[in-house]
Amino acid sequence: MAIGINTPYGALNALRVASADGVRASERISSGLRVNRSSDDPAGLSLATSLAKDIGGYTAVKSSLTSAITKVEQVSDSLTSIASILSSMQTLAYEAISATSADEFTAYQEAFDAYIDDIDTIASATTINGSSVLDGTTATPTISVLVSTDTSDTKTLTFFDSSSSGLSVSGRSISTAAAAAATYAALDTPIDTTTSRIAAVAAYEEGLGYLSDVADAMILNTTEGYDSIMSADLAQETANLAAAEIRQSASTAMVAQSNSLSKEMVDLLLQSVTD
């Protein structure tokens, strides 16, 4: 009678699968990633790569908008200061109307001229990317802001000459009562002009803020999509590792038991031959 000794292929295959599952779970726990190589999820990795590119694009947009908001805030602060100075100049002109001596008129004029210098100093110091946007050195100073992942999609912000000459206050006099009265009335126009520019810049800032919020939302949503593909579920992978270790132990025991039975069968055969 022939007696066969069977190799435990089923147990060996189960051990191989359990070992592979354990290695995969351990790798995911260590790296924190569900996809560590293209073979783990080719389609998922392709989509994740595209999402990563989008995240980079939206991050660049966010950076552009944040930088632009900072620059616009600087211009707004400068215009607010200029408007305040113009208001002080108008008050000074009104007071000069009542002056009664040459010395008073001279003092008022000196203070008035100092305000003009302050306006020009502020306008000159208000720079974006190294260039002044308020001192009149550029005919129509503008900045271009990237507002979407399409690099051709930009928003142009335009600023205006707000120097003393640009506002038509340079050279004005309050050295006589008549001149002071004329200057007092004339200052309404630059004050109104500056106020309207402050409103326009505020609108720029508000619009950029909305666009920045959109960029934030896109970064968040795209990152969530990326993480859902790439990030490992550590709780699930911990459970998978534990299950794989149990299966490994069981398969190892089955292989060992089979080897033991095979050895006993060989011993019995050898014994029958020698008897």
C-alpha cells in the first residue's frame, strides 16, 4: 500500500498572505500613509498626485492674496493719514482767516507748509515692491494679484497720485485772510478725493478677503480629498496588524504540525522496513 506525504500548501499560502498583510499594516502604521507605492493603489495615487498639484496652486493663490491684502492695508493707512492731515490743514486755514498780524500769518503758513511736507513724505514712503504708489512718480500705479490657479487669472489694483501736488494743495497760501479763506474752501476737493480713494481701497481689501476665504476653502477641501486617499486609518491598520499576527501564528502552527506528522510518518516507514 502506497503512503503519500502531503506538503501543507494551504497552510504555507495562508502564512504567506498573513505575513504580507502584517508587513503592509506595519508599514502603513509607521509611515502614516495608506499608499506607500504605486502598486498599493495606482488609480488613487494618480488622483492624489493631481490633488497635490491643486493644493500647491491654491497655496500660491493664498500667498498672493495675503501679500496683496497687506499692501492694500498699507495704502489704506497712508491715505487715512493724508486725509487726517488735510483736515488739519483746513482747520488751520480757517483759523488763519482771523489772524491779525503778519507774524501770525507767517506762523500759520509755516505750519501749513509743514503739513504739505508730511503729505509728500507719506506718499513717497508708501511703496509696493520697491515702487511708490502714491507720490506721482508712476502715471497709473498698479499691482497685479493672482486670484486663481489659472496663472492668467489676475486682479489689477489701481492707485492714484496722492502727493501734495497730485491733490492740488502744494503751493497753497494762508498768508493773508483772503488766501486763507480761498484755501479753506479749496481743501474740500482734496479731502473728498482722498476719502473716495480710501473707500476704493477698502473695497479692494474686502474683495481680496473674499477671494482669500475661497482659497482657504479650496485648500481645505482639496487637502481632505488628498488625505482620504493617502492617509492611513491607524486604528484600522492596528486592527489589521493584530489580525495578521494571529493568522501568522495559526498558519505557523499548522505548518509545524504538518511537519511533525510527516516526520512521524517517515519514522513509521523506516521502522516497518527494518522489522
